[in-house]
Amino acid sequence: MRIWDFPNAPTAAPYEAVRAKGPGEGIVKTPSPTSAPTHGRQPCGPFEQRWSQTHKVWRQFAQFDLMMKRTGVDPVAAARTSGGVEMAQARNVCLQCLEHRECRDWLANTQDLQPPPDFCPNALFFRRFRQEPG
């Protein structure tokens, strides 16, 4: 039995189901421009100008890497400790951090090696793996 054979099958919104004909018969999903969720906002069009979750993850990872550089963390030593578990936990903390804007501003206003800022939930991690200049 196929999904379109069920009388009470859920609708395919935000996609329109189109039955394919031929050897690989199945459902082909095509985006429906009228069914994009707006979450209470005015839509900017079918392709809204906003960060997707994937972009947020990569942006936070880049911010984490820059924070390691600015605080003088040895990334190899941090990655090798406990099989990389501590570094993975620190990255997860960074992804869930609510201070990402303050962090971004701190990074924009610092150029030289600095101790990690007090507002950072990963400050202990950065202090632990910080290499002293020299």
C-alpha cells in the first residue's frame, strides 16, 4: 500500500506530493512556495534572509576556533586530551551559549593574546589549555 492510498494520510505541507510515474514509482516532493512557515513574522519571500541551523553551527564553530586562537589555546593539545572528549564538550557548550553576541563583540575588539573573558562558559577550558607566550 502506498501513502496516497490512505484516505486519512497527513498532508505533505510544506511540500506538495507528486506521484511519479514510471519504473521508480514513488513520491517526489517539491517545495510549495505558499506553505513556508512564517513563525509570526512577515515572510521575506520563499527564501528568507536568515541563518539556518547549519549556518549557526558553522558560525559558532568558527567563533570557537577564533576564541581558541585569541586566548592562546593549543588546539592539538586540547584535541588529544581525553580522546577529544573535552574539546567536543567545549564546542557543545559554545553551541548552546547565550553569550554569542557578547563573545563576537569581544573577539572583534581584541587582536592580541588575551585571557578568556569572564562571561565565557568555556573560560576554564581555555585557561587549562592556554599556552604562555614565549
